Amino acid sequence: MPRLLSRLAPTEGMRVRRSKPKRRTELGLLLFGSFIVLATYVLASVGTTSKIPANLGPFLGVVLGLGLAAHIANRIYAPDANAVLLPIATLLNGLGYVMLARIAQHWAQAQAGWTAVGVGAYILTLALVRRSRDLDRYRYLLLLGAVILMLSPLIPHLGQNHFGARLWIGIGPVNGQPIELAKLALCVFFASYFVEKRELLSVPTLRVGNRLMLDPRPLVPILVAWGFTMLVLGGEDDIGFALLIFVLFMAMLWLTSGRWNYLLLGLVLFVTGAFAADRLFSQVNVRVSEWLHPVATGQINLGLYGMGSGGLLGTGLGFGHIVAACSTCANPIPDVQSDYIFAAFGTEMGLLGTTAIVFAFVLLVGAGLRTAQAARSEFAQMVAAGLTVIIGFQALFIMAGIVRLLPLTGITLPFMAYGGSSLVANYVLIALLMRISDEGERAIVVDQATAQRVVPPNVAPVPVAGR
């Protein structure tokens, strides 16, 4: 036993030495991000009311308090995890809150409450999911939960229809989109199934005449699950999440097999599905028509006009014509608190501000891919890659829709747009990435410590005869 403890001691010591700099870096980035959020809050208040906000102290306390709570949870539950994931998420969240406070206080108050719930969900996820492999054990339970969550908006007197899509459920005064949590459960299920069937999906095993071909049978169960998801989302008249789940499925299938013919199959399915959806679902037809033929009073044009008026540096926080209640605003941006919040930033912070936001999401995606690359198991790699695909493509779809590169999907900009269920789900997503990152970095530390014990750095290798 003493010998065993002596062997473990260097590993634990090295873990402490490596984890402290990561957490110190994270703390510094959190403080810097809080300063940026505080500065933008003051500028927005001055631009709107011509005075410094009276609640500046409590606002700073809440921003710092929530960030520090998540930071302390990282020190306890994930000391070796990535140091930039949480600061970037809190910065985007804080900037989104500032814009919501500039638009209307009731949006900001509701978002502040959901932010607290999201941080709580972040801490709870880290405390409960102590090993990523635990998720693999419950893949079918997670699939069942995802199915229930996706079907819940179709239940009479529970589901609610907003903006042409039936994605919401309402319980008393609280309503939300259960698909936000369902997408995370589907990601874990896809990862678990694909890892188990990796060899069958990538190595030809079916003999047809004199040739070996890929056996299509392993794809049948996963295609059934994906097809069911598409049917449910189609029945709920949703385009955004249907596209997001489709991209998630195809990306994880390609990462598993490495075969381009699956991407070709996905392209065929996408074109066929898009053509059918344009003919069968009115909401899809309307969004595609607005994208191809925007009218002068259309939402897309109003968002583009707002971003165009911002120019390079923007009109200044609080000075843009973005709020519908503004008596002097000739072309207010519609749904500015949700779908078009990126256009609001383009109006008041200009091209430089929107570029900074895009760069922040690029850094977030890069950190997610780094987490997937360093993960300790194939399952953890697939989960991290899938979660990164979710947050990256969700941001891409909504920002590309605002600038008319793609049809507007109606999904929220992660961490920035108003939406309680989206905010909570994204904090859970970051917590899962932090758990996988902690495991991967810890494994690297253990491997380095083992290598140092096997070959001491100050001892030259023994020469081998004949060399």
C-alpha cells in the first residue's frame, strides 16, 4: 500500500500543478469578460436614458456572482478542463443580456432569471455526470427521453403554437421548447450507436458477387430514429431544428465512417426532403419565398436595413432604430429580442461588433473541437464533436439567415437571444464539454507522469548491442 501511494503521489501532484494555471486563466478571462459586459451595459444605458444606470453595483455583483459560481464548480468538479469554454459562453450571455436590457426591461429580467437557472444546471450537470461513459450506459433511456420531449408539444392543452411552429409547451406561467434538451439526448444516442457500429459502417463486409460492399443493415435502426425525428419536427412545422438534427446526424455518421459516399447520400436526402417540405409545409414555403423574393416590408429586409445603417462602427449602443415601440424609428427590426438580435448588434455595434461575435463563436467551436481531439475514448470524442456541431451550426444558421445567405430558420442565437430553454440547454452543453475536456486533460497528465517514471529524464538509455 505505501508503494502504491508513492506511485500515485507524483500523478496527483502534477494534476494540481497543471489545473491551477488553467483555472487562474479561466478566472482572469471571466473578470475581463465581466468588464466588457459592464462597459457595454453602461454605454447602452447612457445611449438610451442619457445617464449611468442606478443598479450598476447590483448588476456587476450578479454578473460576477454567477460567473464565480460556475468557476468554483469547475475547480471542484473539473479542475483540468478547458479554460476558455466558460468565459466565452458567459461573455456571449452577458452581451445578449445587455442588448435585451436596451430593448425592454421585462425581456432582460426574464433572461436574468433563466441565466441563473442555466448556471445552476451547469453546476448540477458537472456534479451528476462524473464520467462521460455513464452517458453511454443510458443511451436508450436518453433516446426515450428525447422522443417524449419531442412529442410533448403535440399533446393537446400542453403544446403551444408560436410563429407558425408548434414547438412550445406551457405549464402555468412557464413555457419553453423541449426540443432544446432533446437535441442533447439525441447527440449522446447517435454517438453511442455510431461508436458501437463503427466497423460495420466503415468496413465493407457484405459480398455481392465478387465485390465487398458496406452492409446497410446497421444503418436501419439509426435511420428509423432519424426519420422519426424528422417526421415529428415536420408535424410541428419546424424548419430550424429539423435542419439542425439532420446536420448533426450526417456529421456524426461521416466522422464515424470517414466515407464520402455517406455525405453524398445525405445531400440527396437533403435535396429531396427540402423539395418535399417546400410543397407540404406552409411555413417552409413562406420562409423560402421570403428568402428568394424579399419584399420592402419583409422581416429580412428590415434586418438588413438595420445592419446596413450600422456601417463599420455602428450607431452606438442605445442609438439604433431597432425597437418597435420607438416613436422615431422608421424601420424597427422585428422580433429583435429573439430571431433578429444579431441584426440589433449589427445596427448598434456595426461590422466590427458582429465580427467580434462571429469570432467568439469560432473560438467556442475551436475549443469544442480541441476537446473532442483530446478526449480519452471514442464515445467521448463523438459526443464532444456532436455537441460542437450543435452549437456551431445553430449559430451559423441563424446568423446566415439574418444576412440572407440561407433561409431564416427561426432558431435562437446561442447564449445571446432571448429564450429560457435554449439558454439552459446550452449551459448543459458547455458542462458536458467541460467534463469530457477534464477527462482528456487528466489522461494526458497521467500518461506523462507514467512516461517519466518509466524512463527517468536524467538517465541515458542503455545501448543495445549491434546498433
